[in-house]
Amino acid sequence: MRKCPSCGSDVNPEDRFCWMCGTKILEEPSGALLAQEDVKQVLFRRLDALAKKDEKALLDSFDRKLYTRFDDWPPPNRQESEEALKNEVGGMRALGNYAYEVKDLKVQVLGDVALATFHLHYRGRMRERSFDIQSRVTTILRREGSTWKIIHEHYSRFS
């Protein structure tokens, strides 16, 4: 399976158009498009890890030394790597019925750094309390050899 470059829906390798949004799926991606697809895979793997409660997949998405985060949940301050990862794993463990939808995903690859921006609609339960949130997300990734790692995330809720 591949992801649609526009909406993030799963598309079969032989599909020429996304069944969800109609975006044309390129048959032979260039090097830049391959890098964009690699970045998208990391983003979706990170979000899917929350739904599957897969701590290893979640943590493997991040550069554990450089990672920082501004969250749309408390605390509102910048979280440095150790605190951010501890909060993310703790939140994942308390999460139930998690589902998400990514819209308006744009990835720009600038050498060994990539910038991804998108709208994230996510919902579920956190410690017996339901939530339904829409946020703007900016994610910065760094290439480490042939893999991409998230080094910063900034979540900002729609008012």
C-alpha cells in the first residue's frame, strides 16, 4: 500500500488516482518525491503507533536527542526531548478509541531537513474523557542516513 500525497488515504500500488480525493498518483516518483513519500510514511507511522499503542514504532519516529515539542495539551511550554517523549508515551498508554484524519498535508524536503504541515482531526478517550480536536501541525524532520526522524512538532488547536 501507498499513501495518497494529497489526503493520506491508502491507495493500491497499481492505482493511478486516489479513490478518496481523486488526486493523480504518479507512476515513477523522482528522488524528491521519494523523499517526500518517506517523510509521509514516518508521519503516518507515528500517528498509527498511537492507535495501535505500539511504543516501539512511536519512539522510533523521533530523534530522541534532538526532539522538542509544543503540544495542544498541557503543559503549554516547549517540552524538551526526555519530557516530550515521556508525555507522549504516557498519553498513548491512557488513550482509547483513538482515530485520526490528516488533511491538507504538504511536505517540503530541503536537503537533509523536511518540513511537513497539515491539519489533524483526532478523537478518542483520554482517561475516561472523550475528546474531538482539530489542530494545525508543523513537523520538522532530519534525515539520518536513509531514514527520517522527527526533531520538532508544533500542535496548535483550531479555536
